[in-house]
Amino acid sequence: MSAPDFYFAVNATARHIHDRYGKDVLIEYWRSLGREYYAARAKRWQLGGAQAIADDWTEYFLHEPNADVTAIAADRIVHMDISVCPAIKHLRDCGREIVPYFCEHCDHTCGAMAERAGFTFVRSGGMGSCRQSFYPTSLKPDEG
Amino acid sequence: MLGCQDFCGYYEWTFHYLRRRFGEAALAEYWSDAIAADSQRHYLDAARTEGLRGLYKTWAQTGVDEVCDWTVTLDEPSNLLRLDMRECPSKGYLLSNDLNADEDYCDHCMGWIGPALHQIGAEVAAHEHNHCGQCWWEIRNVAAEQPPIEVASDIRRDPRWSIGYLDRYSHQEKLPIVADSDRIDSVDVLRDWFASSTRIVALGANAQLPASSRADAVIVSGGRYALGDLEQVSSVLVEHIPELLPAIARVYRARKVRPLLVHPYLPQQPRLDFVEHQLPRATPILPLLIRSGAYCHHAGQATPGFYALAAMLAAALQKSLVLPDDVDATTLVHNSQASQTPV
């Protein structure tokens, strides 16, 4: 059930927690979500390594409407190029006001999952297209 | 990225996060402010423009997007927009993926629809859901007549309606969850039922009642109760075994003083049809166990047995638990410990 209007709720939830409880709580919410709700997924990343992460995201984005994403694993590192972020696209297409910190949910939720799996998550770009990378924690991102 | 394909899963997890960290009122505020007024504001826009017809069009589109198996009925002369859900895809996602982080996922619909309708002069005139993916709604303008209307698609005529347990609403107010009680929360029903006892005696299959248990609450498994030899039973914790229901029903109906039937309603276990056996729908125990922190559901985990559930129930009610001599209490600890990360 990939109904794109659910992106409205992702955006609204971030706004509500930010405005009601503050940015620190929002970050903790996102990180808890990564640690708890996605614990099993992070475990699979840990067991399968970079290729498992790339395969997981390739499969995931197949089910996100209008996503244009490639995920490639090489030398224990995953690089994911998000040419079209399906969430930002749908929110924009529907005229929704996107919270300026929307893209940070990836930093914190994916970041917490990556940490569990023994990786460091790095994002560059955002608000529609970005590059997301997963480096083994033993490797500094600038070495990749 | 937080996608839309698994949204219902982390949406439910979010309810639990807000509830455990900030309390029940915070969750109600979230549904009202974030969901009704922000995420779902296109419903409000449509209703302000076209009234019930606007809501009908918006819900019809949602039904297409979310692949709902339902019937949406608009009868404007009768001031009625009615929804009859045969298989809720949202609850269905949780059931099929063995997800049950929060006490009651189904509450969220009333949580946002109620406040949204209030803003436009309409209301949920009547609503029931059975926590298994079936529900019905009557949405009407408050200021107009609300004549009773029957619809052919009424989900209550569907055999699936008799599974699960019901939450019921009238004019946006929640109604008592069980007969002969004014309690609208299953947690209060359970606390009331066991209030007069300080100890709970648990009896599973073949266990015998201890001699000195007069002042105790006795909770038995469905299989034990079905033997029919116990008079002093406070509550029956019915297992997820449909085959036990006929025997349980025979004993239950033969008693003048009847126990409270309780049941875990775990997501991927067989669903029991209490109504078919002329039994009251059992009171759910998971909301109490989750709220108290006695239980945390993890997809794919082993299903807790009768004694583990009884131990969690006693812990949640802050009662001492008495077990048969041959049951090792230490083996129950693993099953009954919540393991989520505290926040």
C-alpha cells in the first residue's frame, strides 16, 4: 500500500513534534524510530554488509511512487543517488509547505540504523535530490 | 527515507512513542493538530467547499490510493455519509506484518476524523470498529436531522464482524466497552475486575485450585475452564485456540456467576469468534500490558503462553501471582519482560 498522501503525515509529524516539543525531541524521535522500529532491517544490513544495504534500498524505492534512485555497493561502501525524492516531489506537487528540516529525517533515522549496522551515514544535497552514502565505521567518509 | 509503503507500521510506532513519552493527551493532540489540521487538511478543504459530498469524493480517492475494500455511501437528502470497511488496508498492514507497538491503532481514525469534522459542523454520529480491519461510520451534519438509514453494505451483516472486540462511539463520545460497566477503557475494566484481590492465582491445563485461595482472584486458561469443574473463577484468559470455544461456551452459559473473559488478540494468531458461540467478546489485555510496560510486541517473536500472560497481567495490575508448584516462575521472566529502549 504505497499511497503517496502518507508523505503528508511524515511532513506534518515532523512539524508537530518540532513545534510542540523542540528540535532535540524531533531528532530523538527520528533516531528512536531507526533504532527500534527498523531494528530488524538494520540487523539485516549488519549481517549482509554494503551489498545488503544497496539491495534493500533498491527494493525499497521500487515501491515509492515516482522515485528515481540508484544504489550501488562497491569496496564496502554504498552510494545512493536520489535523483527524484518521491516524498519531496509529492509534497511539492500537492502544494504542501515542506518543513525546512524535512531531509534531516534521513540523517537521523538512517543514521541510527547505519550505526547499528556498523556504518556511518552521510548525506549531501537535499530537498528533492541528494546523495546518501554508507561507510563502514572503520573507514572515514573522506577515505571513500 | 521514511517511505509510504511501510508508513502504517511506523505511524503506529509513533503513537506508542508519543504515548509513552508524553502521555495520552499528547497523542490526542497529535491526531488533532498534525493529522486532522495539517496532513489531512484536504478533507477539511473539500468539506468546506462541498460538505458531505466533498468528504465523499476525498474518501473515495483515498480508497483508490490505499486499495480499500469498502463501500462509501452518500445520501445527502438523509444527511448521511457512511463508510463500511470490509478489509482496512492500514490495520491489515499491521496484522500481516505482526506489528502491535501501541495499545490501539484503530483509535487514530476517530482521533483525527472527530476533530476534523468538528471544525466543519459535522460529526461522527455513530461508529464501531472490531480491531480486525472491519468498521463502519455514520458521518452527518450536526445541525440537520439525522434519520436512521439502513444500507445494504452494512459491515455488521458480514461474518467477519463477529471477530475481535468492539470500540463504539455515538455522537463522537466513546461508549462503555463491556456490558454492565460505564468504563470506556479496557484497562479500567480490568483494574476494576481485579481490584478487590491482592493475589492472582493462575491455573493452566490440569492445575488444581490451592486450598487457601478464597480471597484470591483465580484466572484460568480457556482449556482449564472448559473442564467445567471450577466454580470460583474470576477470569478466563482464553488462548488463541478456536477449537476451545464450544466447550468454554457450554461451561460459561451453565454458570450463574460468570467470569470475565479476557484475550490477548495477538496480531498473527487465529481469530476467535466469541459471538458465534453466544459468548461476550473477550476484554483485550494487550492495551493494559503495553501501557504498563509489562509487554512489548516484536514481530516474529514467540507467542507468550498462558502462564507468561498471567504473569504479565498480574504485574500490570500490581498483584502477587500464585502459580502451581510445577510451574517455574523464572521461566516466565524472559517472556514477560519488555525490552524496548526507554526514552
